[in-house]
Amino acid sequence: MSKRTRFILVSGIVAFCLWLTTTAQVDYRFGLYLAVAALSYVLSIWVLFDDLKGIEWLTLMVLPVMFTLGCGLFANFLPAAIPRMFGMAFQLETSLLMAGVLKIVYFVLYALAMYGILLIENIFSVASIRTIQLFRAARSVNFILTLVASLFFYTVALSLKMPFWWIAPMVFVVSLILSFPSFWSVDLKGDILHDAGRFSLVVSWVTATASIALSFWPIKAFMGGLMLTAILYSLLGILEQRLSSRVYLESLLEYGVTVMIIFVIGFLTTSWVGG
């Protein structure tokens, strides 16, 4: 069996298992999400085993596991029924069918993303030995999927409506886990583990501090998650350039403007009068 075939097989198996968790009772779902995330770790090791070495046993497994867990948690936000769309009202059977179709599309997209993640991790593993042309493209896709995974987790954390002393540690841990492999992938052949660790702590601390402010902000969970993701996006982008010793003014402006736009949208879409 070729490696690409195994990638497809693993992506399909994990996506199917993740879909099955949505049919379970709510009280059992978190444990099932953890089980499917653990399954994604085992299966990812199976398909990448021949090329894994050293710290790659940890760094290359972070995104498959975290993306799977985040996707499972975020699936709870999928509607059980869609009564109307584009101004059209649907009957009960149709609204349930539409919600079912949306759920299927969601997990199909997860399977495609998981396949892409496995391809990325395979490229990273090979790139640590020899130069490979797809490395830059793989890093770009890895960056995007890291942000998507962070959006899932941040949204779920804010939706819990817990005190800030619970939200901040959750955001800190998630940011730390997701940012370290991203920094590590900047130079797979160099010794940047120490710098990657330091930068990850900085990113996590800033993002967690922002989550404290948002925990007092009467904002929708998804919008708050998007704002935290924008902060992560800018910090990862700037510090990754710093690690590669190539910091561009245009990029700094781009990251700053992006964060400002997201925060302005968040401010304008927040109901400050309640209700």
C-alpha cells in the first residue's frame, strides 16, 4: 500500500469515527473526542513511522491530534436543524435534512484537511534530511490549518462562559501546543528549539492575556475566537519572520491592520446593551 493511499485511508477512518461521536449522548462526547484524537495520533505514527526521528515524534503529531480534537469540539456548534436559509423557510423534515447535509460536508472537509496535514508532516519529515521544493508551500498550509485549529479551541473555550481564571490557562496551553511546532518548522535543519520554546511562551502569554479581556467582553464566542486567532496569526507571522531573520515592514503592517480590522468588527458586532 502506497503512502498516499494510507493517508487517504487514515483520513477517512478518523473522519468517520469523529462523525460517529456526534451520534452519542452529549455527556460522553468529550471522552470520545479524546479517544478519536488518540486514534489520530496512533494512525499518524503508523503512516509516518519510517521517517520519524527525534523530536519529530512530538512536533509532527501535534497538528493531527489538535486539529482532530478541535474539530470534534467545534462540531457541537453545528445546528441540529436549519429552519430557514436565504430567506426561505423549511419544513421540519427539510430542516433536519439540511442540518444532516451540513454535518456531512463538515466532516468531509475535515477528512480533506486531515489528508493535507499528513502530507505536510511527511514533507516536514523529509525536509529535515534534504531540501525539498514543496517545503515552503507545506509551511503555508500548515500555518493556515494551525490557525483553523486555534479558532476551534478558542471558540469552544469562550463559549463555556467560565471565569477568566479558567479561560486564560486553556487559551495559554492551546496556544503553546500549537505555536511550538509552527516555530520549529521554520528551520528543520537548524537548532532553534530554544528560540521556538521562548517564542511559543511569548505568544501563549499574550494570547492568554487577551482572552482575559475578552472574558469580560459581551461578545459572541465565535467572534471572540476569531479575535484571538487574529492575535495568534500576527504573532506567529512576525516571530516566524524573526526566526528566519527576515522581517519586512510590509508584513508588519499587514499583520497589524488585520488585527485592527478584526477587532473593529468585533466591537461593532457586539451588543453592549444586553438582550
